[in-house]
Amino acid sequence: MSKVYFSTWNGEFINNINKRQEEWEESAYDLPVMYDSYRESKAFIGWDGVAIFNEDVDVIRLATEYAAQYQVYSEACGRCAPGRWGGRILYDMLDKIARGEGELSDIEHLKEVSKTMQTTSKCEIGKTVPTPILDIITHFEDDFMRCIHEKQPSKHYDADIDYIAKITAPCTDACPAHVDIPGYIEGVRDLRLDDSLIATRQTMPLAHTCGRVCPHPCEDACRRTNLDEPISIMELKRLGADYETDHGFGFFHPAEKKPKINKKVVVVGAGPAGLTTAYYLALEGIDVDVYEELPVLGGEVAVGVPQYRMPIEKYNKDIECVKDLGVNFITDTRVNADMMREFENDYDAVMIATGTRISKKVRCNNEREEIKGYWGAIDFLDKINLFEKYGYTISKEEQERYMLPASHIDLTGKTVVCVGGGFTSMDVVRCSIRANAKKVYMIYRRDEKTIIRNTTYEEYHEAVEEGVEFLFHSAVNTIITDEDDKITSLLIDKFELVPDPNGGRAQLVKIEGESYNIEADYLVPAVSQSANLDLLPSEWELKMTSWATIKTNGKDYMTSRKGIFASGDCEYGPMTIVNAVGQAKRASSVIARYVQTGEISLSDDEIMEDHLRKMRVYDKNEKVTGWLPGLAREVSIKLDAHNRKYNNKEVNLGFTQDEAMNEADRCMRCYYIAMTAV
């Protein structure tokens, strides 16, 4: 709820003009009344209307500045005459009136041009910019008439007021890394795949990776969904990266690396968060050392995400892109508390990006790590992928511990049961199929819809095609072992969802008398992971979350100790790759300023990002018109189940050129402009 002087935001009409402030009606929307912790906003204007928080706002200059922001954009775009020339006319007419040189005819001209732009512009930014301008002209007509009749400038025409603008899109806003999605899709449409990749790498250095294993929350916020089906956003992302790699080009960085500034930062962990931090700091001319415990770079994506989903040769190209900026990597080195103390003294800032690599327990009866056949998901995937991707074999001791007949994971004749409902558990069961397991189960307490929401539709259905059996609304009650402490079977409880009579969330309730046994050789818990934070010096007394991860304020990612930052899984808990990248991108921006000024601050772009995320750019109830509906979403070629389940070949072969261009043509280029007056 926000107290406003006047608002037309999202169809809500609030008019508190001539009312005492204590009588002002509140908006139902989370509007940015406070721009940051110490500055109030005067007004907010955007694609869906205008909100004014202060009765002294110069509405004519507000409209003029908004038109000025659009004119800069439309001049760079130039894809349609209504958008480009209309933007210039809007600004010229509004500025003319604001200077005190306007005529009555200018008002009618503004209305005519605005309506033409709304109906004939090719993309949403041209269609929506006139919306708040027309609202202002309609509801503040007296202000315009005063300037026109008295030939006087608007009341704050020459005042020192900050007008801070941000271009966004529903998909970009929903992306944790805030990737310029319409920009990279446009590159595909124009067959300028270099431009497409550069647009991606502005905020996402791991283009190969997130073009393959991203859960694509952006697609849930695609306005095309309101018309027919969302754009295949994730699959279009990989095209620029594959083009760069397949043609042997150098790396298309989004900017020239700045000259060195004699500042250095250490990053602990070379997974997605660590790589992202290093990439953007290096672009700023900062020296970066990255320490990694594993013998290989890439973190859990390298040793946890299977080859069939994320080919290591593709991920290594993303890593080489980071190396290309001069980042220094130190592998096979476990950082300890003494090293952290040295880092604090020797570097200008420290980023902790160690991830979460300890598998949590199922919490069933007789659950003990020493049981033969009990195998944590992280270690299970490590063993598979270190062999499949890098050729690392399993020691004799581990072969005996995990009852393996060879120096790699061979599950011939075995039954594997995985407990979980996310990407890690999907990787476990699909890898088990490829390791020739006789039978593979996934046990999950909730339903099919939830597991699809936790992962993706494609991931779930590909697992079903490969032979994984899902036991929903189920949980392991007891692990049953023989005299050698080896798993023989599991007692499984069945549950049902019981509605809350008070209207709350339905509860899972055990169904008495329906428990049953299944034979099993291995139980792999993949319910979640925790962070190993033994590297933190105890005297630092870093604040921790209730989930035993490192606490930050979630905006600048500095911990409770100045100069020590954290991002990714060790800060938030197990998350997706794109979430880790998004955190690390923001953190790297903050660190780049911190090492030069000693102060923590957010840029205006980042502040506006946070405001827009709260307000929600995507409106799932919007009725989209003006576009051709019923254009089917392109579906890329996949290896069929028979040809993929016995090997680690990449399953998703990606789009052909024609498919990619057809899919890119479906994009409605839904850019919007938002602006705050401070």
C-alpha cells in the first residue's frame, strides 16, 4: 500500500487533489514512495500510468522528461516510423509547452500523435509510452492551459530534479540475472548472433550454460503467453554462444576491459557465482584470484550437472571466456580459516561463493551414512561426472564402500531409489538410468505439477520417457538392512492432501494401512544441500541465516563484516544457476565501487531493478491485442529415449536456423520505460 497524491497506475484511479494529506487514499500497489533509504520519490511514471507522491510535482516537466527518455531509445531503435518520429514529436511538443512557448493546437497534436503511436508502433515501448502522457494531459489540463495562456515555463522547468529511468521488459524483470532478453532474441531474428551473445553477456557470462540448464522463469513472464504460448527464451540464448564457439571466433565481450586500477579481489569458489563475480570485476580492471577446492573449474555445474544436459566442452568455453579477461584460477586448493584471514589482509575485498555441497538427510528411521548403499546425491553425481567428463576413476576403497564392480559407477542389476523433487534428484535418476540400473525410482512427497514447477516440464517428461518411475505423495519411513548393514528394501509411507477447513494450505497426511516395501540396493538422498562453512574464522562472527547460510541484506551481498561478500548457494541456500549468476552480477557491481571508494552503494539502475521487481512488470491478466495469435512455439530436436538413455550424448540438439528465426519472430519485443522523479 502506498499513499499517493494522484495515480492511474494499472487502471487504478486515485485523485487526492485538494485533499489534506492525512485524508489521502492509498494505492493498492507497492509504488516506490521512497526511492532509496534516504530519498523520497516525487513521482513514478511508466508503461501503465503515472503515480504522483507530492502535490508540488511539475507534471508537465515530468511528462517532458519521460518523452526525452523515450526519444533516446527510439532514435537508437528506428525500427518503425510511428515509434521513432512519434517519440521526437512527443518530446518537442511537451518541451515547447514546458518552456512557455506552447499553443492550444499543440495539445490536440500531442493527443493525435499519442493515439497513432499506440495503434501503429511495432513494439510495446512505442505503444505504451503515450499512456501516462495522455493521463497527465487529461487530468492536469489546467497546468497545461496555464503555461500556454500565460506563456510561462512550467513551475519547476529549471529546477534541479533527478529523473531516473530504466528500460525493462516482463521477461527481463523475471530473470534473476536481468538479461536483455528482447535484445538477444532480436539478434537471432536479424541473424546477428554476435549481437545476440553480447546482449546476453551484459549481465550473464555463462551463455552456453544458461542456454541449456536454466529453469527459465522468464518464460513464465512472457507476454506471448497471454496470446498463445511463451517464447522459447532459453533455447534462443544458446545460439549466440554456439555460434561463437562453432566458428572459432574470439570471445564477444560486452565491453572493452578497462585499464587496471591496482585493486585486487579474491573469490572462493569457481562455480557460477564465482565465475560471474570474476568476469565482471575483471572487466572493471580489477585483478581477480579464484580459489577452487575441486581439481576442475566450474563448481557443481561441472561435477554435478550431467554431460547429457550440460556438455563440459560447452561449459569450458564459458570458463575460457572468463579466463580471457586475465582472471587467475587456483584449483585443488581447499581454503581454510587461516587463508581467509590472509585474504582479508592481502585483498581489497573477499567474495565467498562456495556453494552447498553437503547432501541433507531424508530423516527416516535407521538412516545412517555408514550403511552400504546409502549415498549422498552430491558425491554420487561427483563420481559419475568426474569420470564421464574428465576421466577421473574411483579408488579401490570407494569401490568397496559403494559396492561397485569397476573404477566407475556401474549399476547393472541394481535398484536405485532417490528421494527429492528438484534438479539434483532429476540428475541422480537420469544418471542412474545411464549407469545401467535395473530399476530407478524417485520418491517425492508432493505431486507431478509441483515437481514440474521445481524443475521443468521437459526435464520431468524426459525422465519418464527414459524409464524413471515416480512415486508421488510418498516418503521413506524406514531403511531396512541385512546382517552386513547393506540396504535390502525401504518401507514407504503414502500420503494424501487434506484441505484445511479454515481455507489455508492443504496438509499432507499419512494414509494409515497403505505403507509398503520396495526392494532397493541404493538410497540417494537429494532433498537439499547445506553449506560447509568451516573456512570462516570463528572470530569474524559472521551473521548467519536460519538455514545456516551466510547472511547478507540480499541487495548488496556484503556480510556483517566489512569487505567480506557472499553470493550464490552459500548465501541463499541451494538455488538455480541463473539465481547464482544474478546475485554475483549485482555483488560484482557493488564490489567494483567498494574497492575504489570504501563505501557500499547501489547504482540507480540496480535501485530501479528492485522497485520494478516489487511492482511486477508482467501482468498475467493483461489482454494482449494487436498481434497475430496462434503461432505455435517451435520445439527443438531431442534425441529419442532409446538413443539417449544408454549414453551421455547431449539430449537437446537445439534449433535449426529456420526454427530459431521463426521462434524469434514470435517475440513481441515488450520493452517498457519506467522513470522516477527524485
